[in-house]
Amino acid sequence: MVFHTQTLERGATQLTLQGQLTVDKAAALHHRLIELVQQNETITLDLSLVEKIDLACLQLLFATRRSSRNGNKTFFLAGADNPAVSHALRMNGLDLAMN
Amino acid sequence: MMSSYVELFREEALELLAELEEALIALEENPSLGEPIDRVFRALHTLKGSGAMTGFEQTSSLAHEVESIFELVRSGDLDVTDELISLTLSAHDLLKSSLHAELTKTALDPQLRDVLLDQLYTLAQVALKKQAPPPQEETNSRGNENGPLNSFLVRFRPHASLFLRGIDPALLFRSLSEIGTCLIVGHHHAIPPLEEIDPEECHTNWDLLVVTGEDCNAIRDVFIMVEDDCDLSVHPLNSSLPLHCEVSSADFRSLLSKNVNIPDQELVSLLENNLLPEIMTGEDSLIQRIAEGLPAAKGEAETGKSLRVKSERLDNLVNLIGELVTIQARLGQTVAGRKDATLSTLTEEIERLTWELRDEVLFIRMLPIDATFTRIKRMVRDLSRELGKEIDLLVEGTETELDKTVIERLQDPLLHLLRNAIDHGIERSAERVAAGKSARGTIRISASHSGPKVVISIADDGRGLDPDTILRRAMEQGLVDGHHHLSEREIQQLIFAPGFSTASQITSVSGRGVGMDVVRRAIEGLRGTIEVTSAPNRGTTFTIKLPLTLAIIDGLLVNVGSDQFVMPLSAVEECVELTRAEVARNHGRHLIMLRNELIPYIRLRDFFDCRGAESKIEQVVITSHDGTRIGLVVDKVIGSHQTVIKSVGGTLQEISGFTGATILGDGRAALILDIPGIIADHAAQAHAAVA
């Protein structure tokens, strides 16, 4: 798994996730996401380069969305139409929940 | 040029039609089984869908009509009868013609279609009238009447520790979708915000709607690994409903999203009483997916198991491998001349890899023989009815694999043998009973592997071959003279002689001038052999032996003068020396004594009129064909040779004695000898000399 953080403008950051997002990487991803939500008003998660994602990491996407909403922040999800991601969402019955 | 999607549909449609035919025959054999009915239905449904998408409207609409008849069969309203199968088989033929007509942009007689559909609908109406139960009975039975499929509500609440056990719920759902069709609804509402979440714990719950032919236990079995790590409940739903009503995943989801914590029984009754009966068709409906053979979550998991490749590409691949084998042989020969250990090791490695690659590629071309056998089943069925004979067909070894080309070219000879067996072999019931046999005749076709060959046998329990009739006819037709005593086996083999026929009357089925010699030549063209054994009143058995592949053979490379030849290694028994002294001892007669057996030999030098210096010690390669052993005298046996067969064209095709050519390691061409042909030629010459 590779993180690539890019500051778009003041207070807006895009985090690009790349490679295999599996339960063994969940703790690291969790840590990075907390930082991201704490430090930014607008958060974009780019999933277009994800090769595999399992339920543990999918849950973190839902958690991020929830935290952003709780903190009145803006949360965007980019690249969720990546087949690896949409397949994982569908296989876990969460495809409509992400919309 | 055909556009790629049309070509793709054509291939798919042909496969579906073959599947339809096979399923219909299976259904006829066992009308009580549900599985072939589903297969028929699926094939028709897919044909309808893909046809409509690709613009094959005529074929698609015909498939739709037939499918609607089979809906009645599937719901149990229409019984599987002989008539239904016959009509549906005719519909299959019509679908094939319709496909062809649409591909070639020609017109299909609309009357054919109307007549057939009329017959089918009449059959369906008669059946429906007969079976229509009184109304009150229908109301009573509705609740108990179980369709072939059951539906279940599965509620899966894993404990937080699920991931620590190494369990991925998606894999459980995939297993579940292997036994049926599932709608999976995951509940994410319990997932805490980032600050509170333990990233290594499971916070998701699921409700699933499963439609399956299996029972409750099969569903529980899927979850057996997580039994102790979850709360699981499986509730059977009123099973008759999903067959008549259709539930869409969106409806199921929306119901659950409003009622996440709804108690089980409440949800079950909501599903049974409100959702299932009320919601009818939907694009995403379960039933739609079942009918399309696309389980909700299964589709993706199945991708990648097989790949559709154009057969020309495989042929190209085989040609390329052929070139590679040739170059490799050349490399081997070049390296052998230099004493370089490293180069030799590398060459050996390349040789090993080339052989492995060759075997793999040839293996890709192997297809099971069952498609051919299905056509046979259909033919036997239709023909025995036409001739009013009762025949059981037993088929064994349908999984036996053979090279694609061999399978394609085997079809006609097999059908010819079958036609003969039905027309001439199997007697009418009365005649059979009078002969003390069962009224129904039996034809047994089997295929099996035997070493590097495939053996196919076709056996009937009919009247058998009559040696006297065969001999008399053969003499009348001038195929044998009365001076030679022939063994029973030799007489039986006479049926393969060109022009031979015992049929006293020409029927529409066989005896149309195509004799058994055509069958024999077709089989020999595949480098195979055919033999017949028969006992009067007990039946006839044809045994066909075929090589697994036609593209590359193991050969024996020999040298005569300045020419080189390849003999198929499968025909070679052994090699012995032939000294001039031995030739002198036999006073010039072309015979060699080998372990007390006199074996005639042919000098290839004379046979092919080869030039170049004669060798002092020649070699006799003992070959055998059809039980006849014969020696072929060569100057030198060079060794075994991976032979890539190249066909020879033009004038060379007219010359007997060889079946093809190959390119040798040094770039020269060598002819591949036709051992059976040479033996037959030799016998004919000897016969002429005696006469």
C-alpha cells in the first residue's frame, strides 16, 4: 500500500491510495486517515489506483465519511468506479451504501 | 467481414444450440429430472437475450416462443412427452436454420416457424386443459406447493473478532452464491467514526436473501467456519412465492435500510406477505438472474476460469510450435558437431522446454468427444423412429479428449457406421424376438484412451455380418477370386474394400454408394485404423484407433542413398541388420527370418527408385499394420525425430507411398512414409505377379 498526499489548495487535501488495501494495512491507513480529517476541511480520497480492498479497509472509508460529517467537513470519494473497489463493495453488499 | 460481436454471438449461439440439443436428449432419457429442464430453459433464455442484443431478432423471437412453452414444463403444468421432445428438437433445428439465415441475410420460410409453433402451442393447450385443477384446490395447494427452489432469509451478525480469525466475509458470500443466488445487503450503520473505530475489528452486519435448490443445512454449512464467531439465523421463506413473483435487490435493500434492527420474524413476515407478492418484474430481479444463469454475486467470481479463443489462433500456435521444433532440431544438429559443453547444456534445456511447450499447446487443442456423441444420440433417435426400430443407445467415455481436427473429421465416418448399424445391423423387434433376443436393440459407443491412442468402438447386438454373403458378393464384384482360402477375419475385412456393398436394396439411409471403404479411408486419413469383428446373430463391433493429434508425430528418420524418410514410430516394431550374405542365403527372395518367422521385406531403394551408393550392411525396419508385419529396407537408421507434419500439395498428392513431408534439422525436406499404403501396394503387386 502506498499513500500519496497532495495539497490541492488551502485546507483541501487529496489522499491517493494505491495497491492492496487489506486488513494488515488497516492500522496504518486508519492512522493516516485520522491525521487527514483532523488537519483538513475538505478531504478527497482517490481510490483509482487501488488494486484490492477488503472489508476492514472499506469500513475505514465509511468511518472517514462519518467523521467528516460529524465535524462538518467535506468528504469526496474519487475513483470509486475502479473495478477493484466496486467489486469489493458489491461482494460485501455495500455498493449502494457508499452512494 | 463479420463484425466481432456478431461473430461472438454466432459462436455463443452454436454452443447454446448444442447445449439445448444435449439437454433435450438427456431430458428424454430421464423426463423426471429437473436439471435438464433448467438447462433447456437457460439455453433458450440466453439465446433469446443475446440474439435480441445482437440484432438476430428472428432467432431471438423464436427462442422466446419456445422458452414460453418450457416455462410451462418448468412450472410442472406441461409434462415431458415424446411429442414435446420431438417438437422441441425440430425447434432446435429451426433455430439453427434461422441463425444461419440471419447470418447469411437470406430468408427463412415463415411457414416452417408457424407450423412448428402451432404444434407446440396445441400441445401446451391440450396439456393445460387436461391438468387444470378445480379452483378451490388451487387455493388450497398454493401454500404447500414447493417449487424446485427454496428461498431463505439469512441474518449474519459476526462478532468484532472476525478478522482476527482470518475470515473475509466476502469469501463466505462467494461460497454462498455457489449454491444459489444471493442478494447481499451489508449494514454499515454500526461502523463507528474514525476516532472510535478499531480498524481490525468487524463492525458490519448482513442480511441476505438466498434462493437455492439446496436446503437450510447447506446454507449453514457455508458459515460453519465462523459458527463460534457470529450470530447466524436462517429462516426459510414461503418457498412457492419467488417462482411466481420477482424480488428486486433494490426493494429488498430499501426494506432493510428502513428496518435495520427489525426482529427476524417481523422481517420474514414482511418479506412473505408484502414484499414478495407485491413486487413483480424488475431488471435486477432475482428470478431474472436465475433465468439468465447469472447468480447475483457469482458472475464476477467465475470470470477468468475459461477464455474464448478463436480456433485459427490455436492452429497458428501449433504451426509456430512446429517451426520451433524444426529449428530446435536444427540447432541440436549444429551444436552436436561442436564440442562445447555450455552450448550443449543450453541446447538440451531449450529442447526440454520446446517439448514441454509442444505438449502444452497440443493439450490446449484437445476437446472432449461428447459434442460429437450428442449429434450421434440425436441421429440414432431420429433414425430409429424413422425406420420403426426400437434402439437403446449407450454412450461411454464422453469425457475422452481428442485433437480438435480429429474430432471434426471423425464425425462423418462415425455417423456412417451408426447409420449402417441401425439400417442393416439391428433387426426389427419381431425378428429379434424370433431370434431369442430382447425386442429392443442396443448400440454401444465408447471412447477411451489406450496409450498414445484413442480407441472408439461402436457395437450393436444386431444380426451380425454373414461371411457367406460377404464372400459371395465380393466374388461377384470381382474383389476376390475363388482360389484363395480366406479366414473368417479376412472375409469380414472385405467390407472395407472399395466398391463393396451387400445391400440388396438401396434405402434412403445407407447404401447410397458410399461404402465402408470411404469410412476406412477417412479413418486412415486421420492416421488411424479401423477393424471389424462380428458374430452371426450376436452383433458387429467396429473398433477405431486414432492418434491423439495430427500435427506432430514421433518418427524414425532413415536414410536411403541420398534421400531421407520418416516412418511413424507407432508403426515401427524393431530394426535388424540385413547383410549381403543373408540376402544371398535367401536366393534373392525378399524374406527375412526373424525369431522363426519369415517376414517379407520391401527395398525402399527399389520402391522409390533412389539413387546413391548402396550400403554394405543395410537395415530392415520391421513395421506392422493391421496385424501384417513387413520389413522396409533402408541404408541407415538415423534415429528418432520429432516430426512436424507438413501436407504436400499439387502433383505430389497423387503419388502413393507417403502421407506428407517434414523439414529436417539441416533444412532439407523428408517424406513421411505411408506404411499401410506401402503394404497394400506391395500386396497388390504380389497378387498381380501370382496371377
